[in-house]
Amino acid sequence: MDRVDGTEHYKGDVSQGPIPALLLIILDTNPHAWALLNRDLPLSEAIANLLVFINAHLAFHNANQVAVVASHCHRAVWLYPRPGSSSEGVDMAGGETPAINDANKYRPFAQIEDQLLTSLRDLIQTTTPDDVASTNTTQMAGALTLALAHINKATLAFSQQIGGTETTADHLGSSDDTSGLQSRILVLSVSGDLAHQYIPIMNTTFAAQRMRVPIDILKLAGDTVFLQQASDTTRGIYLQLRSPQGFLQYLMMAFLPDQTSRKLLVAPTQEVVDFRAACFCHRKVVDVGFVCSICLSIFCSVPEGAVCLTCSTHLSLGEYGSKPAVVPRKKKKRRKLNGGDDTPSRPGTPVPNK
Amino acid sequence: MSSSDEDYVADDSDDAGSHQVSSRHGTRSQGPVKGPAGTSTRGGDPNAGTRKRAAWEDIQRSWDTVVESADGSITAAVEKERNEKKRGRLLRDTTPLQRGIIRHLILVIDLSFAMQEKDLRPTRYLLTLRFAVEFVTEFFEQNPISQLGIIGMRDGIALRISDISGNPTEHIEHLRALREQEPKGNPSLQNALEMSRAALYHAPSHGTREVLIIYGALLSSDPGDIHDTIANLITERIRVSIIGLAAQVAICSELCKRTNSGDDGNYNVILDDVHFRELLLAKTTPPITQTKQQSQSSLLMMGFPSRVLDAGPIMSLCACHSKLTRGGYLCSRCDAKVCSLPAECPACGLTLILSTHLARSYHHLFPLKNWIEIPWPLASQSKSCFSCQTPFPKPPRTSSHLQVPDGKGKGREGVGTSSESGRYGCEVCGRHFCIDCDLFAHEVVHNCPGCQGDSRGNVQVRDRDVEMGGS
């Protein structure tokens, strides 16, 4: 296609041997959750451990890549590669930071460390107290979307480098072959409730499943049903960190192997996956719910007047709540017996309070 | 392909019989087929002499449109065309239409002599079966809570191939078994429709009732008056769509038109195998609800069970097949164990599904809005794509680049245009993206990275609220 120069000879180099892997790390930097976690595992220590893990991943293969996204309280931000850094790469190497020129450090390691820490500092400095006070969740859906977009682009670039014939549609259709870039997402999650991002998170989950990108979750604190479902759907690993001191060991033992090696290993599995859904009315996680047949909204109880809250359609209740017709005899006695198990949805039913 | 050929109207509507002579390639058209009454598109036109041009008269050759740039290379033009093609695939109507998400569909496959034709490789019959398997898989992927049944037409009768059910593996098994058999005899449209009608009789009123026919023959040997059958289909609100493999047939066109309340977009004739596959897989998208009475909405009670994974040596019997299994799902009302979902609890009758099944359909209901092309004057506010960090081309210093915009104005209508600055912007969050991310966001992930990635501007205003507020 575009290759008219004589760079054919690189082709053989890349396509043989082990396939390079792209590791995308999503770091949940929710200040509330880290504050709670501070005693067991401060953020600085977690970052230090994470950097060791990133280095280990890069050391596995020459062409291995890594990218880090922060899922902050109000926005999702690229930590590595830094936004804009690719265009001004010269000035990065200009030597403003002494760490990069440290002779005792492998240069790519130093570069990542430097960029990651700089952008993380930037992120924390630009966070105002208002931002922190106004919410206690994290933009996980946005971070996942960014991550998937990056993977998509990297896969395209990689396949162009190797074969050069695939287009976007082809690569989606034929992504089951193993020749492409092996990508995976690792989420270091500290926040609990994500119920208000239900649909976007589910969208990213299905996209990841379609792209055959496993989503691994390491849960440092809290519990999220949707991330559990995401890792189960995409065949990723879900682990709950039981002892925060062993953070690095968790990372190294469970999350370092790529997809190819995972086939040969016994990966940790989830015993019970919670597949319950969040209702759209109160954001409650429900076991048995009511589903609107038009828009598939889930409700925890029959909405008032049986009108769907999302699409405002009037819904017929079907068989639910109907009772066998009783011939009315002694009215007062009957009512008292039946009143207790009436549906909560009909507040108008008069129940004698005695 | 260009869209210029979709208005082709068969001129010989008065002698419909001539269609049955042979499958002339010239009679095929790409877009929706106009019926005998299709001439109504030019009904009020006084000069009927201006005949619509046939498809082959308007062929656009890719080499005609290429313009050499100043230095004589065509890279820019090729790149532009490639981007336009990419975008053309994704620009579609994004109004949140009401769709029949819970579907009941009967797939009718022609198994008559006409399927032995070898105009599709290896034969029409084998190719259709292969695509049908693909269709079944994709159908349940897109519509996890829907039901499907398969009927064949052979020897003048309708043949029950696979009963209506929600289990793709059974359907695929039955379709595979068909491969051993030979297509023979005449097809009977009426018999197939009557059998579909009977199969869909029990479909609940909140779901759709659809029949999809893959029709290879140009004739139908019916025992009675098919118009009576069509009238019955209409009263039972069954919608029929047909994919023709040979040529347009008047009765098919009428059938589709009348059962879809006048919309004739549901009868298509294929051009080649690629087009066949496209048409078939397009039917996996839930259909748009057209009239109020077609859908009686209701509130369904459903259970969202949790999965149990028995890691130990313990096994237990499942309630659905009475087989010993290790894992399974426990009904959220009565704790009976079923082995796969979606299912109806055998003990208490509660519909059991995974919430992921419901979530799979949400992007049909809340589509992501199309992004707009960003012209050069507005391009300077972004240096790189918001989601993938790919640097954008720099704005030109001189205005020599301004030769492009004349092609841009007209493009907003149908076929996608490429942005001159390589930037595509989301109108909600105002962020700029590259073409690959545009494609990816609309076709795969169905999220806008910008809107999801920053909630400071529009706190608590999520995509769906915006969409629903508009309707």
C-alpha cells in the first residue's frame, strides 16, 4: 500500500518469534478511595510497585508496549504516553529531568517512569477541592473507551507494519487469528459504585469481547459488579487484593502472563459471578426486576402508573400481580386478609390500619 | 458503491411474467425494489418520457474521480477516497427510533430446484445454508432475548426444519443436517407463510412477529389464493421481508409492501454473494416499530441470577435437563439450578437472563450521534486525536488547500465525506478525533471517548438522557 521504499526486510523480523503484547493499565485515581486505603497501601507505594510491573512487562519482549490511563474523579486522562508528548519528543529528551540521563537505568524504563510521574503530578495538581468534593466515583467508562481506542489504533498500526493489507473492517472480522498484536487491559480499581455508568461500561465490555481483548481486574478496595461482569465476559482475570502488602506479587504472579502463556497456566477464577443488574430508577442492584419491552429499562419495582420512566410508554402489566377473582362477600373481613400481600405498586388501595 | 443506482425502477412492470423466464443479471438492482406500483415515485411527473436511468448506465469508475495534486502524485486523492469510503460505511441515521427488541422471527429457506443453480459458488443451496448458520449466530448475538424458528420450502410444501426456540446450537445443528439433502421440487410461498403464521400464533404481543424469506425461485406453486394469506398476515401483524436470489417477483414485492404497512424497503434482490451476506446480516438489527398498534408494550418480570461455579468434587442435577453439572445459574426466585441462559425457570416459570443480554441491545436504542467534519478554520484548537493521541496534520499556512471545500458541501447528505483537516468532532463534547477512532467509536464501542472521559462540563448528563430527552 503505502510502502514503496525498500523496507521489506523488516518484515521477517517482526512476524517470527513470540508476538509482542500491548498492556494497557487503567489506574483508578479516585482520591476518596485512595484516602481510605492510605494506611495499608499509599498511592506512592502502589505506583512504585506498578512501575516494577511495567518494567517486567517491557523486559519480556523487545516490542512489548505499554500505555497507562488514569480514571480520575471527573475525567479520564492519559498518563503514558503523555498527550502532546509525541509531537514535542525532542524537548522531552532535552535533559530537563536528570532521571532520564541516569546511566544506571535502562532508558525506556526511565522514560516511562518520568512521564508517568510527571503526568500524575500534573493530574493531582489540577484537581481542585471542588472536583473532589462533588463526586465520589470515577470515570471508568471513559478510561475503558480511551483504552480500547488506543488498542484499536495500535492493532491497526501493527498489522500494517506486518501485512499491510488489512483495513479496519477486516481486522475486526478476522481478529481470531493469533498473528496480531496481543492486547490486554488491566484495571487497578479502588472505587466501589459505578452504577451510573452502566450502559457505557457494558458497551466497552462488548467491544472488548469483539476485539478479543481480555479485561483483567485487580480490585484493591470496594466491590464492583460491572467490572466483575466485564472480566467474565472478556475472559479476563478478576482478583480481590486480600493483603495490600503483597500488591506487587499479585501483579507479577497473576497478571504478567499474556494470552498465549495463559493457555498453559491455571489462571485464578471467580467462584461466583454476580450477574445482577442495576435498576434505572434508583440505581439499585436488583435480583428480580421488571423490564420494559420497548427500551429494556430495568426497574426494581413497577413504576408509578405503569409508565416507563425512560421512554414514557404506558406498559401493560401482563400476568404480574393479578389475583384470582374473588366473589365479594363480607367486604370488611376479606380486605383485611388480602391487604397484606398486595403489590407495593398500587399505593391507592385503601388498607384499613388497625 | 455509489448510491446513484438505487432508484432503478423496473420498466416492464406490466409484463411481470417475463421475469420468470430467466434470471437476467440486468434486472437486478441494489436498493429497495419498487413494486408494480413503484412507478408512483414519478406519478405526478407530467413528462413520463424521462425514464430513470438503469444501474449500469451510471457506473462511477474509481479512476475517473482521481485528481492529481500539484506535484503529480495521487496519494492525497487516494487517501481521501479511502477515508470517504470508510466514513460512508458508518454515516447512518442516528435518531433513536423505537425498535422491536424482543423478536420472534421465522427464517424461511427455499429448498426448491431453483437452489441448484450455480450462479453463487459453490451452489445457491450450499451458500445459503452457510450464510444461514452465520445469520443464526449473529441473530442471537444481537438479540439475545429473541426467538427464532426455521422453515423450508420443498416439493410444494412447507417443511419444519427447526422449532421456534432461543437456542442457537439447535438451529445450527438442524441447518448442518440439511446439507446432506438435495434441493428439489417447487417452492410454495403460501404454504410456508401459513406455517409461519401458525408458528407465530403464540408469540406474545409485546414482541415482534417477523418472517424472513430467502427466495431463490421465480415462481410459487400455491394451493389457494395467496392474497387471502397476505390479508391474514396483516391482521396478525406479521411482517415479511424477502431476500431474492434471482430477480424481482411481483408477488414478493406486494407481500413485503403490504405486510410492512406500505414500506417497500424489505424486499431486496442480491447482486452477488457479498451483497447477499450484507442483506442477510442487516436483518439481525432489530426492526423499527412503525405503528403504535404493532407493539403492545408490557412490563416483563425477569430474574437476574448469579452464576455458581462448583470448583469442588460436588455435582448437582440441573432442573432443566436433569443432568449432572458442576456450574450453573440459580434462579433468583426459587433457587432451582439451570445450566444455560437465557432460559425460563423450570420450577417457577420466571424468565431468567443475564443483564449482559439486555445490555447488548442498548446501543440499538441509544445510538451514538454522528460526528461532524471539522474544516480548517476550526482545526487549530486540537493537535492530536483525543482518544488515541495520533497527531493531526498541521493547518496549512497558505490558502492553497482551499480547493477541497466545493466537494464538501454536497456530501453532507448521504455518502460520507472525509474531513479536509483529518479531524472529526463530537457535537456534544466538542473534542476532535481521527478517522480510525470515529469508525471505532461508532461501529464497535458505541461510546464517545470525549463525553465519557470528562463529566465536568455536563455533570450527570449522560448519553441516554440526552437522547431520550430529544424524543
